[in-house]
Amino acid sequence: NPNSDGTGKDITITFENPPYKGTIEIKKVDREDTAKTLAGAEFAVYEAAAYEAAVKAGKTPTAVAEKTTGANGIASFDLRYGTYIIKETKAPLYYYIDEATGGNSTYWDKSVKGYRVTIRDNGEVIPLTITNSKMYVKVQVTKKGYANRPLSNVTFHICKADGTYVGELTTNSAGIGYSKEYVAEELGEGAYIK
């Protein structure tokens, strides 16, 4: 059999099909104000079958990708077709991870406490909006004096790190004072009482 170069040698030609790929685009938003995007949420993506096999074997699953949401609340994962488990590994500052519904009941799989998403088509973009609830803080102070006796009617001021007054609390007859509930973001890091 002569070939195109006339030498009669066999030539091997390999054709590769490009992999089907899609995108899972996570958008992180505040549960009460869905127009407010949340930066700093961390996610890990696992190939579903490998994740489940590792868990069944008592091993720690290995993520195929990890990302953090930017200022726009977006983290995008470009992946080959298949089924993936996505886990939120860290909530944004002043928010917590909703482990009951995951903040998205469409893709939430409570058996893995994560989102199960399948990419089926080349170029497919799967939007995955996930909400987080705000953290709330209630301050409690116990004030005792001589001989460990409770001190009543002692007023404490709650301040932000920069000294800005936020509120106050006063101790009761048992020497315990309770503040109202604050949104953690309102107090910020480094809040104190004086």
C-alpha cells in the first residue's frame, strides 16, 4: 500500500476530540437582600463519583478546583462534562453557611451537605445562586464585685473598634446584662465594651 509520500510506510494520524466543557458560575448573595453580592466565600469542587468513593472509604476527598468569590460575588469553574459536588468551605465575613438548605434548594443535596450539579452540554453555563444569612450578635456581661457578689445597675457601652458608640447594656440584680441583638457587620471586627 503506497502512502502519500510514496515510501509505502504506514503513517499513524491521531485525531483528538476536544473535551466537552461547561461552566458552573456561583453567585453569592445576602439572603435578605439578594442585590447585595458577597465577596470572600470559598468553594471546593469535587468529581461526584470520586468524592463519594473517598467518603465511603473513610478518606478525605480531593477537590478538582477551589475558588473564592470576588467583589462581584462570582466564582466560576470551567469543568469537563460530568457530575460535581460543590461545597462552601468558608462563608463570607459576618455570614454563616446554611447547612439546612445550602441557600439553594434546586441543587442542594443534603446527603453530602453540598450542591450536586451536572454539566451535560458543551459550552453550557449553569448559574448557581447561593444565599447566606447574616450573623447576629448579642452581648452578655456578668459583673461581680467584692466576695464575688453580683453588681446590679452597672452600665457598659458597646463600641466599634474605632470607638464609635453603638449601644449599651445594664446589669440586673444577678449582675448580668444583655444587649439587644446586633448584625455582626454593624459591630465589625474589634468591637468592645467599656
